[in-house]
Amino acid sequence: MQVRLAQDERELAAALALRERVFCGEQGVSLEVERDGRDLDALHVVALERERVVGTCRLLFDRDRARLGRMAVEPGERRRGVGAGILAAAERSAREAGARRITLHAQIAVKDLYSRHGYIQHGEPFVEEGIDHVAMEKVLA
């Protein structure tokens, strides 16, 4: 598996299609919410297995903070290290872009993945698009 920033329109389109299948198809998030207009402002990390995008996330930046979001992994590839690889590549890319910390809203069901990689929960659980989440942060510097 190779994990890196998306390099072309084909990889970005495959990442967006994966997100739509996971968030809209599996989880019932509306397409309007999933496609929030921020993708052109983001860096997109992709996990590729034989040139097929099997995982993705995006990074948005605000001064020294990166916001990791829209992490999605193909159902058949889950629990095989794809998420961990995406996190490592996202953190590396965020550091290279000057971020000193990463924030995210983790779905409760996968909160432990982020915790294992050094993300700390801040505040109480909340609901976004009908799904329970927690705010998390990791200091990069």
C-alpha cells in the first residue's frame, strides 16, 4: 500500500467517490453536507492499493492548525492499517505545511484509532449529521 498526497484529478475524483460511498451510502450523510465546497482548499491524502484508492482524508489549514476530516476507508480494507497509514501521511503533510497541531471530529465508533495515535479528546461527545462524535487534537511540534 502506498499512502501520499493525491497527485492528479483521477486520484482526487476516486477519493471523492469513496467518501460519497462511505458517508452518503453507508452512513446516510446528505451529499450537500459531504460536498461542502472546501475540497479545492484542501490537501487530500490517499491510500492506494495497486493504483486503486482504498482510503482518503483531507486537511484544511488555519494558521498553525490543520483540520483533518473526511477520513474514509473502503469497507473491505478496514482494520488492515489503512487508517494508521493515512494518519501518518496526514501528520507528515501537516508538519511540512507548517501546522503545529491537528484537530478533528472523530466518530465515536473509531475514536480509539485516533487515541492510539496520540490524539486527545477535548470536551463532551456531540452529534453531527446524526452520528456521535468527539473533538480530538494532537500536537505536532
